[in-house]
Amino acid sequence: MPAEKYMLGLFINEDQAVEAVQGLREFSWPLHKVHSPIPSHKLSDALGLKKSPVGLFTLGGGIIGFFTGFLLAIYTALQWNLIVSGKPIVALIPFFIVGFEFTILFAVFGNVIGMLVLSRLPRFNNLELYDPRCSGEHIGILTSCLPEHQNQLAEFFTQKGGEVRVFETPVSDTDHE
């Protein structure tokens, strides 16, 4: 079987890129990746992406942080046994402040860890199928096709208002996730 050709359609206009993504559904060409310099709700809707579960990592980190801070304050107070102004050693109200601060800290940690885990960063493969212009003002749509359909796919991207870049490097199947 002949090797697939990887093609990147480069669009400056977001609406044209969305139209191209929607138009690819009519053909048998697989859509591997969309590179965008900014987040785009239109592209997310066209791709049918679900809401990210990063918020659950943030929530989990916040909950763990609250209880960690609260228990750390209680543990510290019990170790030192300092009585301040006749208050009990374990005074719950002031410990909420420590719990609140740890909530914020651990929520941020959870958010960053969730983002890294779910986006599988750092990722150094797939760089040969990337165009640096996608970090500037272009939106890139990476697809592949058999060599005999290369002209048809290039014409499709051109008709949608994009520029076409063909990648000549052979790529293994695991590199285009």
C-alpha cells in the first residue's frame, strides 16, 4: 500500500478554516490535527470537541488543599500547645484562613498538572508535521490522503481559501495523534 501524503491547509480567516473542517466530513480524508494560534469556539464547535476536564483537576486540587491546610494548622497547633488570649488550642475559625490559602495553592497546582497530563505535554513528536506560521496568524488543518488523491485534497483547501503545504517526510502512525 502506498504511503499517505500529509497535507496542511493554512488559513488566515477563521471562518474559512471552520468551513474547511466541516467540508472534510464529506470526504474520506482523515482530519489529524488543527493548529490554531488562539483558542477558537467556532473551531471547537466544528470539530465537535467536548468541554475539557481540567476543571476537575482544579476542583480536586482545591479540595485536597483545603483539608491539607486545615489539618496542617490543627497539627501545628497541637504540637506547640500555645494558648493565645484564652482561646482553645484548636480554634477552627482562624484555621479556615490557612485552609483557604492552601485551597488556592493546590487548585493552581491541580490545574497545571491537569493541563499537562490531558494535553500530553511535553510532546516532541509531530514537529515535522507543523508549520511555524500556525503560531502567528495562520490556522493549520492537518489531513492525509493517498497519493492519487493529493491533487483533489489540495484543490479542496484552495477552494476553501487556504494555502497548501505537503509534507514529504514519512511519518509513523503514532506520530499524528
